[in-house]
Amino acid sequence: MLARSPVSRLDCISKPLLVIHGANDVRVAQAQADLVVETVRAIGVEVDYLLNEREGHWFINEDSNIELYQRIERFLARHLRGEH
């Protein structure tokens, strides 16, 4: 399973990465998201990390969703238009 896991291929990431995680996620531990962020940053790739303390696996609160979509929009605008 490890050979197929994305965690075994983090060194292949070379483009900016957006990681979104709910701290109360019962399916994916925050430590896993933190590991992705730390590992990819360590190889010099830009990582934008949104960790929402109120949410779980799905973002259900309106204000959390607004923050989520604003962050996605900024990330895509910056990287698809070449704005830094």
C-alpha cells in the first residue's frame, strides 16, 4: 500500500500546492496533512496550507466555505495567471 500511497511520491511534486484540511477530520489525521506540507516545503515547493480548526472531512459551516472558496480562488488566480 505504501508504494501506491501519495505520501511515497511527495518528492515528485514540483508545482505550487494547495492543501486544505479540517482539524477535526476523523478520516484523515491532521498529522498526515502536516507531513505533506512539511515534506513538500522542504524540497522547495510553495505550499499554501489552509487548516480550519472548526471543520472535519467536509467543510459544513458557511463562513468556513467562504474562506475555503476565497483561498482556492486566490491560489488559482495567482498560479494560473502567473501572479505572485
